[in-house]
Amino acid sequence: TNACIGPVILDLAFFISGLAAESGIPAQKLLEIYQDRTGFSFTCRDIGCALAAVSGYYAVSAGKAVPPRLPQLRWVQKQHLWGSLCWLTDSLVLPAPPEFDA
């Protein structure tokens, strides 16, 4: 059954971290809504692993050169990086990430 959880939690980690960053709604609250509506539940370990992967992806991507035809892409990726880092620190009870310009 773990093979079925991986893709779902990764999709949720990407989606919810971005939604939280753009809306201001805490990611944990969004996850709770999802879990209540669907009946799925995830362990802190599953969430932490997915968020580590999502944060790493955004950290690598946000630092690349800005594509000429997508001038806002890196800004959006930095915003989503911030959302995933905040959720990761909240879910694993770690110190908050330092502020940075998005």
C-alpha cells in the first residue's frame, strides 16, 4: 500500500505548499481539510519526506536564470519554496526558515 501513498503525498506537497504560500492559509489546515474529505491520512514521516523533496526541487529551480519568456517563474518558485519550507518546519517542529526576498 505504500506504493500508492507516494504519488498522492507528493502531489499534495506540491499543491498545498503553493496554495498555502499564495493564500496565507496554513498548509497543515489545508492538509486536514483534504484528509477529512477523502479519508486518507499520512504520517509525519511521509509528509516530511515529500516536503523535503518538494523543497529541494524549488530550491534548485528558484536559483536558476530567469527564462526570458517567463519573467515571473523564479518569483513563483521562490514563493512555493517558502511555503514548503514553512510547512516542513511546522510539521517536524523545526526552527522557522530565515526570511528571504521572494
